Amino acid sequence: MKSKALKIFLVVLGLGALWNAQAQNAAPSAQQMIEQLKAPASSGPRLRSLRNLTVESTNAPAAEAGEAQAPTSSPSASTPTAAAPQARPSLSLLIQFDFNSSQIRPESQQALLNLSQALNSPELSPSKFAVEGHTDAKGLADYNQKLSQQRAEAVQAFLVKNGVTPARLAAAGKGSTQLANAVNPLGAENRRVRIVNLD
């Protein structure tokens, strides 16, 4: 009986180690994160947002694949037009936390180390970033909001500890207000940390 229990324990332990190794290997590389978070290059002038309008030149490049671009009906190519704001470059990471906690699990540390390296790269070092915590829809909205804020702050603290300047990061808890998969509100993909380039 003890021998059978020991075998089961060793199998479970081995599977846990394998899952941990796969989770770390599955973490995107720093270079992949840099490419995802870089602001798109623009051939025309890039002007700051005015309230909810973004003013861009009509000779701006077409939106990235999958993004809709507002049609322009400008009489002259040099006349600026108001267009819908473009989505900011962002990256969602499935960061594992202890249950009902903001304690980052060891299997997520490699992804966050890669992220800190990416944010300190020459391509991203001038930019500021939002660190958004997201939860699934299980539980009360107030509790999810608080937990997501704590998790965003935990990721922010991890990044600062690994060399990212605190002034470049703003932590924000979103709770379950922006589900990645609204069809399955309890799905694991909803429990994530999203990094958004604010520049």
C-alpha cells in the first residue's frame, strides 16, 4: 500500500515538474515581447489624443491586420482628419498566482523576467506602460476589483525589483470588467495581466 502511494506521489511530482518546465518554456521571449509592445512606426505625423479623438495624417499606414480603420473623406491629402483611436500595443500574460492571493507563483517568474528585460530594452525604455490585472467573473465584483489591483501591483513590484523604473509603470486593477473570453466568463484566459504601451 505504501509502495503504491509512493509511486503515485512520484508520478504526480514528475508531472508537476514537467508542467512547470513547460510553463517556463512557453513564456514568450523578451524579443517577442518587444515586438508585441513596440509602438507601430508611422510615416506621417503622430499627434497626441485630444479627448476621444486622435488626429492623424491621411497618409498614415493602414491599420495592422485585424484592426478596423475609419474611412477618410478628406478633400486634400495634407488635411488632417479625425479617426478612431488606434489600439495601443499590448501583451496579455497568463501569470499564475496563489489561490485568492497576489503572490506570484514560481512558474510565472520566467515570463516576468523576460518582460522586465523587454521593458528595459532600447526599443521600449523611453515608453511608459500600464500593468493591468484582470480576473474571471467568479466571485463578487468588488472582491475581484481589489484582487486584480493587488495582482497588478505585485507584477509592478516584480518589474521594479528587476530594474524597471517605477515612474514608467502604472498598476490598475480591472476586475472582471474586460473579459478576454466573454463566452466563458470563468475561463482561465480571463485571469491575466495585460501590459499596455501608453506612448
